[in-house]
Amino acid sequence: MAGGKQSLGLSFISHMCCGGVVLDQLKRDCRLVLIEVSKGKQPHWLLPKGHVNPGEPYEEAACREVSEETGIPLPDLQVLAYLGKIDYSFPPVPRFELHRKTVHFYLMLAHSTALTISRMTLEEGIASAHWFPVQAAKEVVRYDGNREVIERAELILEQLLAKQTAHDLPA
């Protein structure tokens, strides 16, 4: 959902997006999926995300976008927790516009791990999707905001695993 506002000859355009940190299992040695975006000069790795449709709940938008960008079937994605949001601005070409993007992220578990890229996804500039160990993902993601969201996901995963262990202990 994009909206604009004029001020001093500069156009501000807002984007609301949602995405996910998708795990292949609920274990410390899990992997997460990143997409390879090939828009511009050189490819870079990002968390899957995309625009929210008008009236679409954020959690549903996150699952839809993750499914579209990774090929993981929608029914195979389980939302575990909300990870918060990141806000950033970027100057496109031409430079008389300023884009403001808000992205809400969710921690998800994939119940299937096959990744596929559709022709539509390729046309949007997504070259591939791959599973990465968490530490490797933090090293290859292009933006600090993505890295921070992955770190939040690690903290929540630790909490989930601690709860799981506490429930498994004999009374």
C-alpha cells in the first residue's frame, strides 16, 4: 500500500511491507531462508518480504510474501512470533522522491523445505532462495536491519527452546 505527500517540491512515498525469518526446524542448529535479489549492479541476500495488499492483515501478508518469494507452500508456513518492525528511507532515481518503508517481520517455521522460484518472482528481480545456517545468514545479508531482525529471531528461538525444554522436564 503506497501513499504520497508533497512538501517543498519533494515527494514522500510510504510503503507498508511484511516478511519473515523462516526456520527449517525448531533447533539451535536450524537454518533460515534468504532470497537473492539481482536488481541493480550486483546480487545481494535479503529476508523475504513484500507489500501489504489493501485491507490485508500483516501476518497474512508476511506469509503470502514469503510463500511467493521462496516457493514454500502457504499451508506449510507457521507463524511463531512477531519480531517487530524496521523503518528506513531510500532515495530512488529520480532524486525528487523519498521512499519511506516500514517492514513488519514474523518468525516462521517451514513444514517443508523445498524452495522454488517462479517466473513472476524472477521478473521481480529475485534470482534464487537458499537455506543458510543462522550465523552465515547474518554475515551475508546486505542490510543491518535484516541482520538485527535475524538477531531478534535468535533470541525468540532461544526462549521457545527454553520453554520446550522446561515442558519436557519430569515434574
